[in-house]
Amino acid sequence: MTTKVYYSDLALPPGEYLEEVLHELGMSKSDLARRMARRMARPAPKLSAIIKGSKAITAETALQLERVLKVPAHI
């Protein structure tokens, strides 16, 4: 069986996409902040800055978000 993998070339701010994913999962920003702080020692203000668009997502943070949200880091 062949599996196709699709990659989007749509330019979307990471914080905006993150908010969409949280909405789809029924997870609040504070829920995500608690999970990130508990599992990966990420402070809530950093997460808030990412969602607002005032802080970039590093490769390390993308991998951590992948572990918590199950969204591939490359997205």
C-alpha cells in the first residue's frame, strides 16, 4: 500500500495555526501551557508570545509541540 504525504506551501503565521489546532483539539491555551510546562519546562509567557506572533518557534519548540499536540514539527 502506498501512502501519500502532502505538504502545504500556504504561508500561515505559526501562532495562528497553533490556535487553529488547539481549537480543533478542544484544548485551551492554558491547557497547552500546563502540558508544555509539565513535560518540557516551557513557560506560559513564551507560548503566549508564539501565539501572538511576537516570538518565533524554534526547531526545538516545534519538536516539543509535536510531542504534545501530535502535529508534525515540519508544519
